[in-house]
Amino acid sequence: MRLKPWLVLMLLGSWTSALAAQLQLYTEEYRPLSFYDNGKLTGMAVEVVEQLVQRTGTSAAIQVVPWTRGYHQVQHEANSGLFSIVRTARREALFQWVGPIALGHTSFYARRGAGLNVRSLKDVERFSTVAVPKQWYSYEYLSDQGLKNLYGVPTPQHMTKMFKHGRIELLVASSLALDDMLAEQGMKAEDVELQFTLMGTNSYIAFSRNTDPALVQEWQLALDQLNRDGGLLRIHRRWFSDPNSMPVLAPLP
């Protein structure tokens, strides 16, 4: 049977609209929040996002990309989101926010037994190089603080490898990811010692400014409900041993 031209146009229009309505979500490989395990995308943040997709009935696709690409895309692409991302003052106006999905803190670490006593950014300034991934919130913060010996690297793996081989003496890491960052380089948490905590870091899902605000609000309400019914706590317990990683319940309206 030959379809009428008007019907073909209508079907094509519906198909195009359905594609346009799909939410494109970006993430990076960053254990334990999002990573591939035997070819399957998993991680704490991935589980949260999958729950929210299911609870809101959103048509969505997750794409794993380098952090710089995802960060750029969500500032310029309609109907898109990025996870997980630390919410900072510099980033506040760039996105619409859903979260937090996890609480953490970012600190400076040194090799255990190195005999260092770093207690402030003034102490950090005496080192020749402080390597930090260039698109990280911590790089932005340290740059805003005027740290002169700051050196941008492409990925967390670059930074941790430099630390392992003694090319840098300090490691900047989130409490949520420290164990996995070290494990990727054959190291353990016992191999390092905390110097001082730089900042609290709450992880969020960020949506582009031109994503429908009603959808963003729907996701926030779904996250609040996931928290209230214990679903978020169950996810956290699978991935984190620190009970302080759990977000505080939002007050009821």
C-alpha cells in the first residue's frame, strides 16, 4: 500500500519530534561514579540517573565522553545534561541543577611517610608543580585563588600517574573517588595521608539552560522521592562506605 504524501510528512514529523525530545545525557569514565565494567556502563551516579529516568518516564540516552566535551556540549546543546558535576559559584549560572546526589570533600594528599606538613594554600605554593585536571572544579577554584604553580592536565589518570611516579608531591582528590583513583595506579588509600581539606564538594546533575525547566523540576522531585523512600541510601551503600556521602533530605513543601 502506498502512503499518502501528507501521511508520510506527518509520520516523519512525529519521528523527528520524538528524536528532538530525547534527553541526551553525558558522563565521563570516573570511578566509582560512572565507568564501564565488562562492557556495561555502571557506577553510583549511573544508577541514580537510571532510577530518575525510570521514575520520570524520560526518553534519554547516556553517552560517555571526555569531560571537556560533555562540559562544552551541555552549555550549547538543548535538551541535554551532564553528570556528575560539582556545583560551584563559577558554574552556577551556566546550568540548571538537580541534586545533590552525593556529598564529598576535596583534599590535598601526600605519600605516606613523605614527611610533608601542608596545612594551607600558602604551604602549597612552595611546591614546584600542582597538577590538576584542567576542567575540574578544583582547578577552577585554585586558579581563582591565584595559585601560581598550578598545572593543568587532561584527566585524573594523568594526575594520579604523575603522583605515583613522583613527578608531583601532592594529589588533589575527592573523598568520593580517592580509593578508585589510587587503585587504577596500583595504589591504596593506606599509601597516602591527608594534608588538608580544600573544600566541600557536592555532586549534581546539570542540565543545559535551554532544557525545559519543567523537566528539570520533575527530575528534582523524583530525586527527592528517591531519597525519601530509601532508594538513594541503598545505592550509596553499594558504592560508598562513608555514611557522610548521603545528601540531607530536602524539606517537604
